Amino acid sequence: MSGSGSDDVLCVALLFCATFGVGSMSFGSIFAAAGPVLAAMGVYFISACNLHASDLGYFAFGEIGRRVVLLSEWGACFLSPIAFFILGGTTLLPCIFDGTVAGEQWSPTHWIIVMSLGVMPVILIPTLKAAAPLAYMGGLVAVLADVICIGYSLQNIQSSPRETQIQTDNAIQTFGTIMFATGTAIIIPPIQRQHTDPARLANLVSLTLLFITSIYMLIGVVTYYQFGCTAPATLLDQLPEESSARKAASALMLAHVTIAFPLLLNPTLFDMERYILGKDADHE
């Protein structure tokens, strides 16, 4: 495979792993709250708004724009992983270890500490390019987790579709979840730095985000078809608490979160190394 071809595959894997994941499990509730038509329109619109292949701040306002966007991205890079810690410590790890001594005695605080120690080796990987094998696995396990949840539900849970009575407050609240699930602004600049031919990124980002959006739509439609307005908050919530399917899906999503965490944190760590420590590793 040529250099640009391998970079294409790497960038698609990084973008997919960083974008598709935890948010995918909430699309059933999004369609339940906003109705299938409005939810589909919202997913498509917000996904289209995230189609860009360069540093938008620098493109619009030069160096000042880059620094302004940089500050906002620092906040996003820190806050998103914190949400991952909370998800892992309060939901995923307790589910996986349910029935064990640790599962009965440890509090969410203990699990969050365990998870923070677990992501440390991945955070220490110096560049996104070096984390390529993990990115491939991170995207795959996220898809498998969704497949397990949906497959188990369709096979073992009776459908009870009920039409959504749309309320403005409920519909508006779904846009935050959609933005979280389709946001690419954090990961695009570091991907652009890693690619030897950044001009190719426009098509790569468009096709990857279109594929991700299609999966989101499929999850939302299938879950809404089965549960209607009573769809649970996440795909995990529709599975029995002690079922092996829920434990397997939780373990797979935990693996994804562990990998996606340092990918989202990488832009902040890169900028800290560059501007504070004076290092420059754009193309390592």
C-alpha cells in the first residue's frame, strides 16, 4: 500500500474511532424523544455541519482564530474524557464485575480510579499514527457492542412500538446528544497533521461521516421500530442487568472508551508539548 493510501486508512480509522462510540447507544432515545422524522432531519443536519477537513479557526480568522478555537478544543478535550470516566465508573465496570467481590464492595469512585489507571498506557503513546492498531480495534468493538445490544433485543424482547407525541423541550434536548455523537472538530486538526497529503482529507471525512451517520440512522430506526416512544436511554438499558449479552456489550464499549479517551485527549497533549515544552512532533 502506498504512503498516501496507508495514511487514508489510518485517518479513517482515527476519525471513526473518535466519533463513533458512546453516543451511538443513545440514538434510540433520540428517535423516541423527537420522533423519527425530526430526529432523522436533526442527525443529518448536524452531521452535515461537521463536514470539514481543515483547521476552521485558522481558515476563517488566521492565527487568532486558531488560538480561539484551540482554547475551546482544550475544554472539549478535557470534558469529553471526564464523561467517559463517569460512564465507565458508574455503568460499564460495575456491570462487568457484577456478582464479584469487587462489584459488591467497590463504589463508583473506586471504579473511576481503576479506569484512569487503565487508560494511562494508551495515553503514553506519543502520536496518533503510533496508535493506529488500537484505533482499528476501537472502532470495531464499538460496532460489535451495538450489534450485540440490538441483536439481543430483537431476538428476546417483544416489540411494543408506540408513536411519539413530540414535545418541544424533549426534541431540543436531543440535539446535544447528536452534537456529541457527530462532533469532529476535536480530531480533524491532528488527523490533518498526520496525513502526508491533507488535500485528500475532504473526501475521506465526508465518506466516513456519511457512513457513521448511516449507522446512527439505522440504530435509531430499528430501536424506534421496536420500542417507539418507550425506548430506553441507551442500548445497554434495554438488556437484562444480569444477562451475558449486557456484560459482553459493556466490556466491548469499555474497550472502545479506553482507546477513544487518549485519541480525544491527544490534541490537548500535542499543544501542551508544542507551546509549553517546545516540542514539535507534527509528522512523527
